[in-house]
Amino acid sequence: MLSEKEKMQRAKMYMLKLSQGIDPIDNSKTEDSVLHNERLAKCFAYVAEVLEKSISGEKSAPTKEKAVRSKNPFFIRPEQIQNISIKNEPCAVSELAAEINNAADGNDCKKLQAKHINDWLVANGYLENKIDAKGHNHRELSGKSSEIGIVSKQGMGTFGPYTIILYSEQAQRFIVDNLKSITEQIE
């Protein structure tokens, strides 16, 4: 049985032969075949190159879009803030962050993360960082959480009970209203 690396090396060899107009099974020319096509030859050569990079562990360079996106911190224009969808029911902070990022789409900037929102809420006393009995960090409601509509709910998961923090419509609006302050604290 071939190892994963051996399979990739064989696939690379097949792609190289096909890119050169050679049938990798019997080493005959592919001149009378549908495979004898300049565009397919370029595609086969490209796939062979990608396989070689994967075999050698080389990572590909980021695309121009990703390179630009990774340099600019998150920002959202005032007219985009009006396009943020506020849910009528409580939602997780990750869902709200996704809605904010949807509204800011096209700004060529990093995405706002749920962590950024939660860190700001902790810094302003609306949530608290705690360490549980197992030494894991997590966030809990503070005395100020209910003032803005942050609530918690118990759930049961694969690994037992857990607590999820939910953001009511009021809390979502509070966060959207404070986006400028939240984005100013992002490092």
C-alpha cells in the first residue's frame, strides 16, 4: 500500500507526463487524444506544481487580495453601519460579528472577530473573564450584563453542560452603537 506522500508523488508524475503530451500509463504520445490540448497541458503542469509544493511542505504565497486584507485593520463606514442586520431574537456574539463583517464587506480590511467585541465588553464591565475548576478561561455575565440585555443560557453538549452567552436585540444595538469604540481598541 502506498503512503500519502508516495501517492502524491505518483500523481505529480502523471500530471507532468500529461502536460508533456505523454500517456502516463503506457508512455505513448497523446496526439490523437482529447488530452492533447494546450489548455489541458497548462492545467496538468499547474497541478504538478501544486503537488510538488504540497509534497515539499512549501506554503503558497498569499494572494494579492489576502495580502491587502491582512494589512488593514477592521473599519466600517457610517453608511455601512446602517446595513447591519439586528436579529429579533438573542444570538451568539459570533453571529453578530458575522453580520457586522457582511456590512463591511469590500473594505479590504481584516474581519472583526467576536473576541474583539467580547474584549471590549470585558474592558467596560459588561462581561467578566473567569477561570473554571479545570483551569480553562471563559467569560461570564457581570452585574452590568443585564443592563444592556446580555443573558446566558445552559446547554448540554457532547462533553457535558455548558453556558452560552446570548445577545438580545438591545445588546446587539448597544454593540453596533459602540462599534467606533470597539474598533479603536483592536490591536
